[in-house]
Amino acid sequence: MQKILVIDDSRMIRMRVRDMLPSGNVQIIEARDGKEGLDLIHSERPQLIILDFLLPKKSGWEVYQDIQNTPDLQAIPLVLMSGRKEEVTEKISEPFEHFAFVEKPFEQEQLVKAIKEARGKATRKAKATAPEEAAASSQGGEDVASLKAEVAQLKEQVQTMQGQIDQLRKQMNQLVNFIKKKVG
């Protein structure tokens, strides 16, 4: 069952989008504001998000930023809706690389095209940002375990380097103090 989340403060828009989406193996979840929408994104993990840009409680811009700042949410295809494209371009410059945009009012054909575009962008982004993760998830747990081991190794190296940096700072301070005594 594919979950599609529609976040819009207008009941009419949510119903219109619901009517335009294919029926069948689809569960449509609705949110009336950005806060409720974000909660549902985290709890329901939809396969597609259709998000209005102007929302109460938490704006579509804020929801978009939260999605972009959460790596596992970035892979969810996103369609942004707005009555005025300028509202979106004031915050996010074109070309829109992380989502598809559809201007209200729209017809079913425009919505379907935007959904396909959003899925394509999400797929490209997932491949571009995490080729190792994509390989790991498609090849099974062994690759995930090796990636976790590699991350642990890198963290260990960072800790070692931090210790070396701290030691160099200490030596530098000693050298500066020695020079100050000799000059002063």
C-alpha cells in the first residue's frame, strides 16, 4: 500500500487532490497545517508528499526545510503547491532540484506530471547523495554492517586527529610563551 500525504489548509484542495489521485493500492493521508503534516511525515513515512507552501502553524517553507535537513526524509518525492509561484521562488530559487512545483489551480494532468517529476528528482537525489547507501540497501545487511564499521573507523580517526590537534595547540602555546619571555 502506497501512502500519499496531502498537506493543505484548504479542505477543498485536499479533496480535489484526493479525487485526482489514482484509487486502488493507495492510502491518502491528510494534514490541515504544517505541524500536523510534519508529525505525519515522521510517523507515517509516506511515499509521496504533496505540500502547500502557505500553511498555518508551520509554513510549507518550514516543512520543506525540515525535510531537507533530515537525510532519510530527503528521499521522499515532494510536490510543492502554491497559488503564486513567486511565493516559492522568493525562498527557493529555480530550477527546483529537490521537488516538483504545481501552481494552483491545477488539473489532474498537471498534478500527475508533477508527481512523476518529483519521483524522478527524489530518485536522482538519492543516487547522487548516497550511492553506498543505495547499494547497501539493495544488497543486504552485509554492506550496511561494513558501512557502519567504516563510519566507526572514521570516528576513531577523527578522535585521534583531535587529540593530535590539542597536543599541537599545547605545544604552540608553550612556544609562544617561551618567545614572549625571551623577547619581553
